[in-house]
Amino acid sequence: MTEIADRAPNTPELTDYDRAHLVTYLRLLDAEASGAAWEEAAAVVLRADPGRQRDAARLRYETHTRRARWMADAGYLQLARAAR
């Protein structure tokens, strides 16, 4: 299993980290669409512990969910171009 960083990338370019975490991003989007609480998604998807480190877990969740949305909106185009 690939290590999950405390913060997801925040660049306009697709990164190796993004490529390694495509499934993580999809799982976060799925959790969000199903109405899962951020604490549950952070624990299950991101292996963070909101009970012990609430602020760190929240930051991990927010940055990765933001990156997952970016991937769904724009980043996938870079992934598709690279696949050609």
C-alpha cells in the first residue's frame, strides 16, 4: 500500500503522487457522494485518526479531497494525454 502524505499536492500539474493515489482519490469522491462524514473517510480511506489527531486528519482529508476534485475536473486530461 502506498504511503499517504499529510498533504496532497497542490500544483497545476499531474504528479507521480497523483498517479499512485488514483484509487484513493476515487474512494474519497465516492465517500463524499455517499454522504460519509469526513471523519469516516479520513479514517477508512486516508488511514488518519480523527480521534487522536483531529486537525492533522482534517488537513489530510481536505487536501486530498480537494485534489480528488481537481483530478475529476482537470487532472484527468493530463492523465489521458500521457496515456497516448
